[in-house]
Amino acid sequence: AQTIHQWPVAEIKAVGSPLSLGCTIKGKSSPNLYWYWQATGGTLQQLFYSITVGQVESVVQLNLSASRPKDDQFILSTEKLLLSHSGFYLCAWRLTGGARDNYAEQFFGPGTRLTVL
Amino acid sequence: GDSVTQTEGPVTLSEGTSLTVNCSYETKQYPTLFWYVQYPGEGPQLLFKVPKANEKGSNRGFEATYNKEATSFHLQKASVQESDSAVYYCALMSNYNVLYFGSGTKLTVEP
């Protein structure tokens, strides 16, 4: 069975400090991977997606960047945190190949809670 | 651009009453529509999806019909339970890799 793991579970950081959040998918090869941000009490906003190692597309940047160093790993980072970066960060995956509709849904990880002070 | 609009504000119901959460969407492409549910402190879970116009999706007593003419995808349940308390999101996918979520509707069901 596939599992999705995000780390850390929660983080408290100072404004201006760097950040690195990670996501690992086990049990599926070559999934499409996604990063989302959710402000407290707000909706989910897609930030990035990746369809293959080394390739990342931006949807909304929010002064963040993403990388996919391995097939099963997706990293979200910034060199300088802003107060507005606080929120819940979610990684998601979906299967690739086959008919579009059969593989359309995304599956979400447990999330990382980020507080910027 | 693509967008999703759903019922604003929290909804409080008594157990056994019916639920409707309105969702409308805009896209010039051919969408797949979803309803997701999110419990506190967790990532969203897929409730169901409907990839084809004028078809219905359902799961756990919830259902929604993809109405292409009205560009709507309202969530309904005939009789809610306390365990249905959660935040519900309507979502639209108009290409393979971008998913647009509505603002979310927080449902509280009182015993």
C-alpha cells in the first residue's frame, strides 16, 4: 500500500529564517507530486506540481520554491520566511498514465503546520 | 481563469436533517469535479469525484450531480449525522495537474 509522509509535523520559525519542508511517497513509482498551502481557516491553494524528477512547475509562488531531487521526494523551501507563510502545508500525489479520468484524484498527506513569528 | 465558488460561512444542523452545500464553477475547459472532506488537523480526503457531465457521484450518503448547463455541483445528504461534522470542499480540475478548491464549508451537526 502507498504511504505519504511529511516532515516535520510542525515547525515554529522566525521571520527571515530559512525553511525546508519535505514529502516522501512510498509504494508508488513516478507519481505526480503537488504542494498546497492552507491559511488557518482558509481554503487550499496549489503552489507547485512535479511530473518527474528534476522538473517542477509553479502555480502560485508565494516567495517559495520547490524541488524534486528523487522520484519519491518533493521539497518545499525558502531562504527567507515571511509572516504570511504561516499555515498548513500539504503534499499530495496522484497516479500517472492511463485514462485521465481514471487517475484524476489527488491523495493528500497529513500536512505540516508552520508558524512564523 | 478557472474558479470554484461554494456556500459561504459555517452551517449548523441538527442530526437527521438534510444538507445542501452549493458549488458553482467556471472553466472554459472540460473539468473533472470533486468533493473533498477535511477533519481538523488532517489533510483533505476525497469524498467522491464525477468526471462526466450530468452524472452523479456519491459516497457515505453524500451525493452530487455534475450539471454542465448550470455549471453547478451541489453536495447533498438527506440525513446528516454528528460524525459528518467537518469542512467540505468543492474542487475542479481542468487540466491534469492543477486543482482549484472552493472556499470550504464548515459543517457542524448537533445531536
